[in-house]
Amino acid sequence: MLGLARSSYYYHPRAETAENLMLMRLLDEQYTRTPYYGIPRMTAWLRKAKGFKVNHKRVARLLRLMGLETVYPKPRLSLPDVQHKIYPYLLRGVEIKRPNQVWSTDITYVRLHAGYIYLVAIMDWFSRYVLSWEVSVTMESEFCVSALDRALQTGQPEIFNSDQGSQFTSVDFIRPLEASGIRVSMDGRGRALDNVFVERLWRTVKYEEIYLKDYVSVPAAIDSLGLYFKFYNRERLHQSLGYETPARVHYADGRRSR
């Protein structure tokens, strides 16, 4: 009924200690402020600024669990699968002139009151419109494929861009793109700005929604994120869009906004 993957809704708390969950919250917030901090700096920051007695191995494990890496190589939650085909990056020097010219996707970490989940979104580069989103407790490709299926029900892009993560190189994810004649583009390894608009979206969502809330459950997170994305698409004015909303720009031809 919600249009969400079954794995998105049924959640069992992650087996991490309360202290590790607190460290993950702090690391996530600091990473959003300073994505260029590596493991040594993050470790020093936790020790000196926050008073935690942690070593670099523990910090490295938590950052890896959250999928956070320094700007170079780019932050990513999805890791490549050597058995999957990698596509070239098609957007270098391309001028984005219209809606549905380029769509892109990425995954980010979302904290809960006692655990965490993952969030994927698909957005239009020109209008910044969020076409679909999903959450999941696992990093398996199912929730990404579900988000793609929902986005393709609204239309289709000329080019679809993602990172080289296994979720986005999987056969189930690539097949509907190629079947629709959509050109597949993938970020270069270690290039933080190849998917810059989704990276900016994550900063916005975290500062304006996630960090202001304390989701007690996955259903609570889904409900709150759903309200936020409606606000983001339909009401939030973007300076880069001439203080228009993403929905107005995306559906400027008069079609009914979603």
C-alpha cells in the first residue's frame, strides 16, 4: 500500500552498542560538516573535542559500516562488484538544459533512535526534483531497484547516472534502464563531484530533517521523510532555480505535479 519494499518496513535493531550508535551519530554529523576528514582526523576529533577514548581501528570500522569516506575517494555507501559491468561517466562537460535529461541516484545513512537504516533517492539534475526514494535496513539492491521502478513510472531520462556500487551495477538495476534505451553513466572512482547534486541533496535532507528528528522506528522515519520530500519538491524554494520549487521547474510544461 505504501509502495515501499517489504524490507524497508520491517526493521530489527542493529546489533551495535549504545556508545557505538552515539559515535556513529557524531561521525555522521561531523562528516556532513567536514567530508575531507579522514580516519586520523576523525579519531583525533572524537578524542579531543568529544572526549571518547577510541582508536583508529574502531573509527575505521564505524565509518566503513556507515559508508563514509573522505572526499577523495568520494563518499559512498555502495561498493563495486567486480563481476558487474562498469559504464563510463558521460556527463563531463555536458550542459544540463531540461528536465529528464539526466537522472541520478545515491544512498545515504539515516540514524534512528536505536539503530540506523539506509536511504536511496533518485533525482532529476535540472529541476532537483526527487522522483522517488526508499529506505531499507540492508544494503542489498532490492530497495534501489524498487526506487528505480517507481521513478520510471513517472517518465524516463536520456542519461541515468550513479556510482559504481554493486546495487547500481546489478543486472536487476541495469536491465530496465537498457530496456528503455536509457544511456547508463557511472561516476569515476574517487571523484566526489561527479554526482554533486545528490551529494547536495543529502546535506539538505540531513540538516533540515534528519538531524532535527529522533526517529523511534522505521515507520516513523518513513512518515517523516515522506512529509519532508513533499515539502522539498513542492514548497522549498531553491536559489539555484530562481527561487522556484523543484516540482514547478520539473513540470513547467503544465503537467500535474506529483
